[in-house]
Amino acid sequence: MSDEIFPELLGLKWESTKKPQWSTKLHETTSGKETAAAYWSYPKWFFTLAYEFLDESELVRDLQTLGGFFLARRGKFDSFLFRDPSDYKVEGQVLGIGDGARSAFQLIRSFGEFDEPIKNVEGVVANPPILVTGGTPTFPLSEYGPTLYVDGVESSTYSISSTGLVTILPIPPVGAVVSADFTFYFRCRFNQDEAEFTEFMAELWECKKLEMVTRK
């Protein structure tokens, strides 16, 4: 499982697509009545990207960047981190309400009325050591880590695990709103074992379809 980040290149077309997929079993009785069973708690996301140009001039090398990334993943074999240009940043996301005993809150992203857990957060030092200074525990984060708030006041004493679970000390009091600002990635793999690149002009290439799917 790789933590390499999918390259962001200028030639990406606006016609890129994104779709969620669920796994549901339907059973219909002889009377026509249906019962349904949902096998997944959260969907898989499918992304289809298209590049109208990949500059392969000596100073740019877009084709080598994208093609090399695909080759290094060995097609479907290895996963990677993908930043969806339209869905990667969360501000003021409510994670939960304090009850005086709970110290752990899962990072989530609300998509309309649906809440989805977020595991791959930018800038997180997974399971960092607790540093105690003057009796106060602090949790080191990298420069681009999330910002946590308790009732709108920024907190600096928290840690985030590799699965996006936030631990806050001191424990938020009863009724306190715990919220966060952060950026995140989708963990994906390619949905194909081959990629096609076409040279349409000297040192300019295109890739009409590159598919990926989230990996749980």
C-alpha cells in the first residue's frame, strides 16, 4: 500500500467524472414484495480522468510523470492517494458533541446529508508520541495538519491516528461542539491494467481515459 500522491497536471479536462457505488442485495417474494440488504456502510468512489494534453517537452515531461506513476503502481496492483480537485477540503466540519467522557472523534466529511469517515488526512503524523511539557500533554503535527476546535476555540492538544481518529485532551465538556478544518485524499487504485497515450502533435500527448476506484 503506497502513500504516493497522484500527480496534478495542467492538461486535465473538465469532463472528468465521479460516481459512488453501493453493494445491495434485493430479494423479491412471489407477491412482489421486496426486501433489501446493504452490504457496505460507505460507498466506493469511481473517478474517470481525461487529459487533453501532456506536455513532453524537455523541461516539463508530463507524459513521463503520469505514465511513470501508472507503471510504478503496476496497474491495479498498488494503491495511492488522490486529491479530488472538487472535493478535498473541509471547513467547520462538526465531528460530534462532547459528553464529558468522550475524548475520541472520527474525522468525517459531509456530502449533503451523508457523512463519510475520512482516513487519509493531509499533514498527519500517524500515532505521534505524546510530549509532556509542564504537565500538559501535546501532540506534534506536521505543518499542514488539521485544525481542531472545541466550541469554536482552536485546540492544540490533540492527536490523529492513521485512520483519522482524533483524540483531544482535555476531554471536551458536556455540550461542547467539536469541529475541524482539514484537507484529505481518497485512497485509490487504478481500475485498469493498461493505459493508452496518443501523440497528436510533436511533444504533446493525450490520455482519453484513466480510471481509478477507492480502496477500503
